[in-house]
Amino acid sequence: MGMGAGALVTDRTYDEHLEWCKTRAREYLHAHDLVNAVISMMSDLDKHPETRAHCGRDSLALNQLGILAAMRAQEGDYDFVERYIEGFR
């Protein structure tokens, strides 16, 4: 069953959801689809009430970090995108 727009995942802990986000983003990363790796990470972080703040929704600094990660992804900077994904705690 799919999630509707704006639906939040609440059946996972913070740590479980964060690892799920990273796993999905890594799939794109390892396929060298860097832009979708960043987009996946940002989108998936927004799906859990405890990780929403990490996607930049309410934080200018985190929003700018996501924009920078997307720009670096477009430039092909694999290492930066990997650090962006793995840097969330």
C-alpha cells in the first residue's frame, strides 16, 4: 500500500527510518545517479516526524545544504554526495 501525499511514517523508530533513508539513497549513489540520491534522501527524511527537520523544511541552513548537495550531484561529485548521505545522525 502506497503512502499518500503528506503521509508520515510512524511505524519505525528514528534510527530505523534514518537507516531506511540512507539505504534507499545509497542505491542511487552506487548506480552513480547522484541527483536522485540527494532527492531520495531529502524526500525520505521528510516522511517521518522525527527526521523531517533534517530535510530542510524548517531550517535555512539544512535547506541550503540540500541545495548544495544537489548542485554538487549535478557536477558529478560522488564523494560529496556520499558524505551528505552518511552525515545524517
